[in-house]
Amino acid sequence: MSTMAVRPGVWKCGGCGKQFTVTVGTIFEDSHIPLNIRLMAIHLVCASKKGMSPHQLHRMLGVTYKSAWFMVHRLRYAMRQSDMFTKMGGTVEIDETYIGGKIKAGQRRIRGQPPPDYNNVVSNKAAVVSLVHRDESVSLHHVQRVTAANLRPIIDSSILPNAVIMTGSVTAPRDVLMGRPYFQVNHFENEYVRRENGMLITTNTVEGFIGLLKRGINGIYHHVGKRP
């Protein structure tokens, strides 16, 4: 390597003669935003429970909205989960949630669809099954309905046969787990955590993740939809 370059911080390759900086090949490449501003943006995005919008970063860091938008999208790109998803082992918690707006009085009926059921709080929402490995990863799956037929292929493709599964009261019937060790906490009896043979049995991890997911939708993203 040769340090002969146009300015401090720029290096020159002794082999090809091209100049480069230490940000080449990272999410900081091709950006004139100072590194201390970008590191502060990382801290703010990761420390906020409901996420951080580009507008909020624009106000807090004193950069333009365009620069804040650029930083946020690069950070989200860096934090995305790998496409090479590996099956979960160890302890996996499973729970479902329902995402979508509330039915409003006088809401119009959509042609070709049944009228909304005003007595059912989830009739206008999308069911999402969450699988959370306590120490590593999260896997989300949108299903039409939370049924054994829909859960069985998700569990089979996402969880190793020797993984220990923990659920709430009605999330996953025992027969869809295909012989995997299974523990359940009974929320109907106000049970949320217990110890059994030295093992902590709870679904607090997946419920906490779902809470953060809904915080992000309410506070930052506002709208989510099906992938085209």
C-alpha cells in the first residue's frame, strides 16, 4: 500500500493504482456525510423502541432530509436478515398477532366481499405468526388464518426437529409441532412465566417483539401491505 494520495484518509493501491478510503465496500461508501454524524444516526435508529424516521433524524442531526433519508435506508439495508435463512434451534417462542386498522362505523362494503363483522375485532386485520429464537433470529409469516393447516408447513420449514417450542394458550395445537418438545403458558389463568426443571417457560420474548413491531407501525411506518 502507498499513502501517496490527494488528501489525508485517502489511500492508493500499489497494485492497480486506484485510490480508496476505509469506507469502500461499506454502507458509508459514496457519501460526504461526516462519519460522526453517521455513527450518531446508527445510535439513534437502534436505540429508539419504535424506530426513527428520516424527518426526526433531519431535525436532530441538522442534516438535510435527503441526507437523513439516505442514511436511514442504508442502515435498514445493512440490518436486513440474510436471505440464507437457517432453521431455528434451541428455544423458539411462537405467537400470533393481528395487524391492520380498526373497522369504523359506517365503513363501506367492498364489492364482491362480505360485509365487515363489527363484533369481531380482527375481521379487518391480517394475521401474522411470529417465531422468535431467544438468542438469534426472528421469522414472520403472514397467514390467511391461524390454523393447524397453515402453521404446519411454517414450523416444519423454520424450526429444527430438536428445538424446544413455547407458546401461549391457543397459538399452536400440539399436533402441528410434529414431535418437538413443547411447553405452554396459560394466559387464561393469568400465567405468564414459570420454571420447570430449571427451564424458564414464557412467551415474553416474542410478545415483546410484537409490541416493538406495532410501535414501529404506529410511530414510523403507519402503513404496511402485502408483498406484490
